[in-house]
Amino acid sequence: MKVTLNWLKDYVDIDMSPYELGDVLTMTGLEVEGIEAAGQSLEDIVVARILSIQPHPDADKLSLCRVDTGKDRVQVVCAAENLEQGALVPLALPGTKLPGGEVIKETMIRGEISTGVLLAEDEMKLTTDHSGVMILPSDLTPGTSLPSLVPVSDYVLDISITPNRPDCASVIGVAREIAAVTGKKLRMPDISIRETGPEIQELARVDVDDSHGCPRYMAGMVQDIQLKPSPFWMRYRLHLCDIRAISNIVDITNYVLLETGQPLHSFDYNRLKENRIVVRRASEGETFTTLDDEDRTLNKDVLVICDGDRGVAIAGIMGGLNSEIFDNTQNVLLESAYFDPVVIRRGSKSLGLSTEASYRYERGVDIGGLETALRRALSLISRHAGGRIARGFIDKYPEPYRSPAIELRTDRTNQILGTSLPRDVIGDYLRSLEMDVKTLDDNRLEVIPRSFRVDISREIDLIEEVARLHGFDNIPITIPKISATNEPETPQLILRDQTRSIMAGLGFSEIITYSFGSPNSADILNADEKSPIRSFVSLLNPLTIDQSVMRTSLIPGLLATVKTNTLHDEKSLKLFEWGKVFIRKDDCQQPHEKTFLATVMTGQYTKKTWYQDARHVDYYDIKGAVEALLKALGLPPSGPEGFVFKKQDSFPWFDPEISSAIYASGYLIGNAGKVSKEVTAAYDLEKDSVYLFELDIETILENFTWARKYRPFARFPAVYRDISLTVNREVESAELIELIRQKGAEKVESVQIFDRYEGDKVDNSEKALGFKVCYRSSLATLDGLEVNRLHESIIDKIMQVTGGKLREG
């Protein structure tokens, strides 16, 4: 929410800089996200009086204005249509630099000299109005600097209002906070009205059919108004708060909304059938055209305002096109109401429509402040639009609100805050927030918050208020008492911490993505119909359709992060995420939560330097990352208890020729490979090769222990033998390694592939593989003949099982 410094100063004295004020508000819980100067760079613009107006001899739409600058009389060529002899206007003489950066020069326009420019409001960045030259008050002196006479220099504070503080979604609410913190007095705006019209009950009627959705509805009436532009000061403040000026009536309702936090709505009285207002729930499928000229389909979650025949507004959200204020409006019925926050929130979400009014109604407005806001608006209307105010108000308020009486204990307050504040000081803090405070005894206070503090209902809420006003920086720092526990860390937390450290050491950065996503993600990953990836848990109240289900895989979040980084020209990435996925179970309301580790690599693995060429990430880089992680965690490569990579076709988001499943002791624990072109195209990553792996942490924890075991150094020497084979291309190297280990039993210490060949020297259906086998015994030095016999038996076994043959040469 945006508020201006000058507007705040109308209600409380502020004797500090805008930036000091921003720090003060932030420390009280109203975070000031930004401070922007407004109305600056206007010092060289002067007030000028138009002495005469003549038509331009060579241009029908231009006029020659003779103006008095206070020091001289000059000619200015101007195209504005609202020029009047004797009017005071802002003038930029040659050499003046406008806020947009343009420097004014003396120019020749259609043969006539123009010594300066008469300025519209938008040319000075004051409002967006470009309908004509800005007309200044008639009591100003020509030649005087504009900012010295017209208070345009200001500062705009952008304040983040937390959902529990709707009372601060207004200028008066922020001013109240400033007054409480600084000890100054809060001044309320002057409200004085003269009711010269007929009784309002003779003119209009209000029926509230849904008192739950609308606990209170007030209406006032003003007749014979004059619709015209609002005064500059009002339009300027609305502009600084990002609200467009429309007309004096509409602008006043917006101004009072920003000032008091109470949304108002103005109806053209003559367009209300039967001169009646009815508040009811919408019918299912009912249609309504809102002020933005959009046809909207309503449901029973929506509260509507009707006249005697049809809907005229969506309660608390937006008015209707059929009752808006227009050029011929003469009589206005003004609504000031309290709508149930839950009802407005549901209606706003169902329509996908959010406005300044719904923002406040959803959080809760001051049910006790409706009349004040209504009277303030009528006061401004009578001042700036004329008219006759009807006598009295319509006030439908069947169950008046009563603020809770809350007992606050001094010792409890000090215990929680770690302070030693006296009872009377605590009471003064709360009184400064306009709460009623009564002393019960030496330790207890009875506190009744005002109706605008909808967030206060418990003792702890009052203690928070004391902390804010005392100052968080004044609360002493103490070390909390933490009892030691004998509870060991869970295996998953231990594994997670180890994994994070290892992945960081491998050069990866951890990311955290949303736990919800789009149901289209399963289609993008080409998951089959029975895949768990399609077992989505739908959200009851999603923010958007792209975040309407709980995620069933970490991969979409990783790929979306790669896309975001690529759009920002960050293309060489090594990212990982440890997180949960949520799989729907048909027989249970609660989904199955599984923990996964997912990692992605893309872009360059090494950059081009004087000593090496650039190299892009490939499959062996992602495979190496998996191996390094599992080895560091204590899972050995290969072997009965180790892990192996096997060809796969069950992970459709991979290129089937450049991917593999990861097994350990017969359990599928993950997958790794190159993401398919179809999937990368869906994420606009067609130009990039993306590699990723995924590990099922739940399966790993269920089937493996991560206890480190000491292995003594080998006491006896190793014997190395090579095997060079030609086998069918379909035979996997992992199968051959497993045969070598099975046949060699405990005497085979390790097996490594040192060569792979496919080409002219072998048949197209075959490939050549070379293995280096390390033989070693833990009991004695191996005999050479014994090793040879074992080695030959291994070769025979491979040839028998695979049909392979020894490679010649």
C-alpha cells in the first residue's frame, strides 16, 4: 500500500526525515519496502498569467498566448483548448529541465516564436491528466516558483501490510501507528455536514437478506450534485497512490477508502429501480456485467447488491455497469457497508477479480467506522460537488459488534518479552493505540480494543502490541534454555546433511522449488496412464492453474528453474534439490510422501582457456556425479552390495539411448540420463542438452545401511589380466562385469572397462570391449598359473553366456 508523507502529516506531526520514518515504521511491523520522491525537479517552473489569447495565423489548432512571467512578457504557442484570459498557469521558460529530462528551448512554431511551454499536469509528472494546461489557483503571484506555492513536493512510502493488520491499510491507520510510537497526538479529519434534503427513509430503502454475509449496511444520500473534475490536490494524492482520477464523486469515494480504509460505493440513485437496495447471495449461474464491461458468471459464493429488479454491484468487489456514475448523474446513493471477509474472499477467488475494496474487505474493515467514513465522504461531496445531503442514514445493523474484554497480566507480559515493564507503562502503550484500559489490580489490566483492531482477541495479541511499541531493539537479548536430548538424529536427516555437503563439494547449488505445480507436468514428461507421476493431489484453493496440484516429481521444478536461469543468460548450471513428492492413494485421504534427490546439469562443463578447450556437459558427467555421491556415502561401485547402471526404457522423459536405471543389490534406486528433445522443447530448452539424475531416498534408506566399515590395506600383491572381447551390441557391459565377478568370486578385487570400439573392424551388430581385471587374495600371494586358469575360466563363461569371442590382434 502506498501513502504520501504530506497526507500523513495532515493527521500527525512528523519531525523526522522520510527515511527515518521508514525505519520507525519497519521496526513496528509495518515494513516500508520503498520510498520514492515525488513532485521533484520543478523548481524552474514559474507561475504565469495569460494576458491575451490570439489564434495562430497559420494553424487552426494553435493559439498565441501573451503571458506575464513576473519579470517579462513573452509569447508562447499553445495547443490547449482550456486557455482563459487572466488564468494562472505553469510556465517552463527556455533552459528549464522537465522531470522527464526534456530541456525547453525557444522555438519557431509555424512561423511564430514560442518562448517556453505552458504545461499540463502529466508533463510535470503530477498526474496523468493531459486534457489541457494546468489551471492554478487565482491568488498566486506571477513569476514565483511553482513548488513554493503549490505543495507538490512529497515522498511516497510503499508499505507492506501483513494480512492481520487491515487497520493499517489506510492513511489514518498508518498515522495512528506513528502517533503511538512517537508519542504525538492523532488528528482526525474535519467532518461537518449540513443535512438540508428530505429524510432519507422517504427516498430509499435497504433490505439485507443475508445478514451473515452483510452484518451491517449503511447508506447516505445527496441530491443535485455537480459532476466535474476533482480538485488538483485530491487527484494528485490519488495519482501518487496509483489510483486513476475519474470524477469528483468517484474520486471522493476512492480518497476516503485510502484515508479511512473503508470502501465506499456510489450508485446513480435515478438508475436504481424502486429506489431500493437488496443484499442477497447470487444464484448459481447468474450473469452480471461489472464496471470494466466484463460479463461474469456468478455462483452461490458471491454476494450481490441489487435494486428492486436486478443486480447492480458485486458486494465488496466491483460495481455494475448499469448503476455507475455518469455525466448526467444528479442524485447519488452512497453505500458504506461491512461484508464478511470469508464471503468476499471466496467470491473474489471464484471470479478471479481483486480490487482495492476486496483487498480490504477480505482482511476485515472496521465495522464501527462505517458512519465516520460515510460522513467524511458526504462532507467532501458537499464541498466539491455541491448538492443537498438527505437527513439521517439508513443503518441495517441487527447485531452490533462488541469488542472483547481481554485480561492482560503484567508478569506474563514481562516473562514472555524478557522485560521488566511496570503495569502503568504497559497500560500507556495500549492507550496510545486507542484501546480502553482499566486497572484490575497490581498485576492485571482489562483491555478492550477498538473495533478497527480485528486482529486482537487474546492476551498474547496485546503482549505483541507492547513489544512493538516498546521497541524490538529494546528487548534484551537472552540465550534460550535448550534441554539436551538423547534422541538420535533420524537416518533421513543424517543422509540429507551428508548429501548436501557432498553435492556442494561437487560444485552443485541447492535450490528449493514449490511443492505444487501444474497437472500438465505429467503430459510434458510423457508419463504413461498408470504412472505414479499422474497420481496428483489437487488443491482446494489453488493460486493459479499452474499451481493447482501437489508435485509428484522434482523434475518439472528443476527444468522450470533451468528455463528461468537460461532466460537470464545463465546457461551453465549444476543444481540439485532434496524434497518430497506427494502421490495420491485412492484408499486414503493422506497422500504418500516420498523423498527424492534430483540433480540437473546443462551448458558447459569446462570453459575455453589457454590450456583447454570448452566442453559441454555429457552423459558421463551426470553419471560421474551419481557415482561420486554414492561412493562418498559409502555405497561401493559394483559388487554384491554395490550399484550398477543398466539400460532402461521405463523413464519416458529421457532419451532412451542416453540414459540408464540405477540399481543396487537388485533394487531400483534411481535413474540418470539426457532429457529427451520433446521434454526440453516443452520448457523452451531446445538449444540446450540437459542431463539429470534422480534418486529414491526412501528405497535407499529401507534397504541399505550407511555405517562406514574399516577395510585394512591389502597385504598381498595384485595380479592384473586384460580381457578383450567382441560381443553383440545388445549385451550390456554391466552384465559382463557381473559375470566376471560371479566367476572370479572373492579373488576378483575390481573390474574396469578400458576400451570400447564400434567401427569398420567389427561387424555392425557387434562391439569390442576391453576389461582390466584385478586379482588379489586376502590370504596369500596368488600363483600365476592359478590366476591364468581362473582368468581362462572367466573368458569361457562369458563366451558361453553371451556368445562373444576373443578379439584378435
